[in-house]
Amino acid sequence: MTRLFIIGNGFDRAHGLPTSYKDNLKPILKEENLELFNLINKLYFVFDKNEQDYWSEFEKYLGKISEEERKLLIQFFENQIELYFQELPSIDEYSFSSDDDKFGDSFTARQYAISEVEELSPSFDNFLLNNINKIKDFISVGFNIMIDQANEYLNSGEAQKKESINFNSDDLFINFNYTNTLESLYGIDSKNILYIHGNRNKQLIWGNEQNVIDDLNDIIKQDISKIDINNPNDPFKHNILDHIRSQVNNGKLRHSEAAEAIVYYEEVLEDESYMSYYENSAVSDEDLRRVGTSISNLSCSMVKEPQLNHLYKWIEDHAISESYLKEITVYGHSIGKVDKIYFEKIDSLLNPYLWEISYHDKSDVVLENLCQLSFKNKIEPFVF
């Protein structure tokens, strides 16, 4: 009778393959490019005061920018905008040199100031933003190196079969790994294996859940929308005359100073050139949206799209049905939230009588994850 096995990374690691996110992928990326490694390390995997890292839960945190880094990013935007306004040419101080024909022409001077601020914008020159398009490819390179090293280990002859595992020639496998362990060690025909997330010969599929990334993008969009992009000195954005009178009443401004300020701002508020200057000096929300889109695009590239159509077709091509499939055995898969959908779909399609699911020890996260499955009453855990 044909049997169905589901294979996860714990299966490869039990055979000694170097496929640990924390112990293998992390140092590979660190060696490849230390600056990019430090960037993604801070973005996704180290976000508490104790510097505890979460590489062992790679897919759970990948693409989900930490709260600390989000705050730093928004602070960077706000600081750059503040610096931009500090360095803006003042419309009142803009003037021509004494040997210029336009010397003393205050109207033309203001028009020049308006033209100049139209061409200016804050600098968002930042290592993250400058390298944001390199992050996905950088991680992909690390994956490929890790897989190549794992396959080289298999080819070296050092890896050995597990005596407790007996696969038959007609057994079928849904493999979440990218390596050749089943073919190399157990002689399984590749036609009997569905590499649900690809392998070294196909595109690798990795990442986080769509809803996790969507939630992150909504938060970033909200954070960016709260940034004040208006010139803080713009008298047209608030009632400057009432503010001056309030300063006098609170003893923060002398009457003589207030009188001068009121005369000045009454003229300013009637002068269209001042309105034009302040409107043009405001930071374009398009600039911030563009930055937000870059961050959003990076996060969206980290989504692991469930390959359900491939699963359905493979099941159909191999004529697997609930009529003869009594049990499914899972080796080394944590059944985390990112991949949970596959197990639910498989149970619903094939309705096995029993699920045998391995765990490493009593602290294994899979034991907690099993409780979240709709078919938990059909599960029989075993130590592997």
C-alpha cells in the first residue's frame, strides 16, 4: 500500500545536514556581506535590549520589521525633515548683492527664494533605503550556498540512513526541504517527491505569511502619514496673530515685540508671495510615499505564497485518495503558522485515519503547534 510522508527541516538536521537557519544560514550571510547581514539582523531578528536573536524562528520574523527599527526609521525621517527646514533659505533674508542690478528689489528676491525652495527636498540618504533592493537577493544567495553545502555533505558519504526509517519504492513524499536527502540517502525516485517550496534546480520559495506582511505595511503607512511635512514657521497653517497675543498674555512676549510681530504678520498674510513660499517649502508627501512604497515592496517580496495548486495537481497526478490512504507520517516539520495551511488542506482532501507527527523532545514547538490544528484528535506524536 502506498504511504504518504511529509518531510521538514528537522529530517535533514537529524541526518547531520547543515541546514539550520541560526547555525548555518546566519554565518553564511555574515561572511558574504557583513553590512547587509547587520542590516537584516537588526531589521528582523534582534529587537530586544538583551540582544537575543530569533534566527531559529526565521520565517516567523522574516519581513516583519521590528518595532524598534520602525521607530528609528520614522525618527530618521523626522530628523531629516527638521534639518531640511532649518537649512531652507529664508524668504525675508534672501537678497541680492550690492553690485547686482536687482539689489533692493524685495519682490524679485522673494520670487527667487520661492524658485529655490521649489527645487529643494530633504535628503533620505540612509543605508537601509539605499540597499533595500538588495536584501531579498542577498538572502536568496545565502539560501543557495546553504543548500549547496548540504548537498555536498550528502555527496561526501558522511551522512547515513536512519535505521528506524524504512521507505518503500512506491511511497510518496511532500518535501518542504530544498535538499536531495531523499534521493541521495534513501534512493527515492524524484518522481515520487513534491518539492512544495522548490529545490536547488527550481525557484526557492520562502518567506512569511501574507497577513503578517499586510499588517506591517499598514502600520508603516500609518506611521508615515503622521509625519508633519509642513514648514513649522508657516503662519498660514495656524492663527499666528492669536498665538502672538497668547504669548503676551502668558508673559512670554513684551507688548512692543508683539506689536512689531503683528504688523509684520498682517503684511505677510496679505502677500501671496509668502503663501507661495510656504506652500512650496513643505515636504512633498510624494517623497515619503515613495520611501514607504520601497519598504512595502521589500516586505511583500518576503511573502511565502502557498503552493496549493501544485499540491492539488500532484495529488491528482498520483491518484492519491482517501479510499486507500489510511495514515500520513510527518518527519521533522514544526507545522508553524506559515505552513499550517498545507496540513489543513491535505487533511481535508485525503482525510487520513491517523497522522503520525514527529517531535524532537518535550520542548519542541511542534507539540504546541499541533494543538492549533483542526484534526488534532487524529494525531499521534512520536519521538524522532
